[in-house]
Amino acid sequence: MTRVSVIGCGNMGGALLRGLARTGSYHLTAIDIDPDVLAGIEDAADETTDDVAAARDADIVILAVKPDVAEHVLADLDLSADQQLVTLAAGLPRDFVAERTSATVVRIMPNLAAETGDMAAAATNEGLTDGVRAMLDDAGEFVEVGESLMDVSTAVNGSGPAFAFYLIDAVKQAGIDGGLDPEQAETLAAQTFKGAAETVLRDDRTVDELIDAVCSPNGTTIEGMEVLWDSDADEAVIDAVAAAEERSRELAEAFDDE
């Protein structure tokens, strides 16, 4: 059984830990200085502690702390060359981490859907081992990219869930305005986005072809799509991703200056 230690069990670290716990294939140690965070994750972890020294026994160590805390945590870590260190802090360059540990380092950007096994993640080619690949497979889908693409990956799949939540809420509100109660509207909106995403992943057709498949001539969907095509909705989403990407670059520049 692979031993995994997660350092920093807040939103993302906790989601990844819970996702791995679902598989039953890992011995999981949750490490966090906040006792409330540890109490909230203890049902999914085999061990909980506030001592980073516990990571010395792990095969894979996941560094899930905020970027400005990472250097301090790394200074207290004493990992060996046969261990794998996975860093997922936004904007934190892989080299910055690798210079401060003997472990093999890979940088990833996952998202909160790791908790349900539906994660989308990007991982750097450099430092990616078969053990980490297997772990990412257990949490969802991932792609391997060069480090230079991690900023846009952070924006697309790291920040992307918030953008999707925003759109789901808009569709939900339209349903409420039409007479559905909030619970009905949320179920229909969320499940529709879930099904649409699954169709994109599993169907060989392009997104444009899938839109055409839903839009019957003179039907209801084409009327709605005409509104979207005439709007700047796509540009707003592209701008949101670009803004998140730029912020990731700014965070990385702060470490480049050190």
C-alpha cells in the first residue's frame, strides 16, 4: 500500500486526501498545524498530526500549503532521494522546491473535484514518476505539460471550477425565474453541466458538432444559442481565464526574485 502524506489539509489538500481515501489503496497521513482542520479530515485519514516529520515515512509527500508558507515548510522537511514530493501551490516554480529538498519533485495543479474522483489536473513532465501518475489517475484525469504551461493550466482547471459554478448558478437562477423551486433548479442545472462535460470527454465529436447535435432547426435550443452567439459571453470567460493566468505568473515572479 502506497504511503501518502498531505501537508496542508485545507480545501485542496483535503479534497485530494478524501479522493485518495475513496480508493482504499493508500495509507494517508494528514499533516496540518490547525487542529480544526485535522478534526475535519480525520474520518478520511489513517493518521493525523501537526508534525511535518511524519512525512519522512511516506512514499509520496503532497505539499498543499499556500505559496508564501511553502519555503518555511520545506526548511523543516527532511526527505530522501527515494521519496516523491508533489507541490500544488499556485505560482510556485518546480525548481524553487527542488532546490530545497532531496526528493524527486513534480509540480501539479489539481482542482476540488479530486474529492469525488473527478479531478482535472496538469502535471509537469519533469519529475513525474509512475507512482505519482497512478495517484493522479485515482483522483481523476490529468495531462502532462511543460512547466511554462502551468500558469494557463492553473487558470483553466485550477480556477475553472469557480467559473463553472458561476455558470451553473446562472442557469439555476433562470430555472427559478421560470417557476422551478431552488432545489429542483440546482439539480437540473448541475446535472446538465456534469452530463455535458462527460459527453465532451467521451464523444469523438467536437464541441461545435455537439452544439449542432442539440440544436434542432427552429427548435428551442437554437433560440437560446442565438442569444449567446450575439453576446460577449465567450469573451468574458476567456478574459476570466486570462486574468487568473496572469495572477499565477505574478505569483511565480515573486519567487523568481528570491
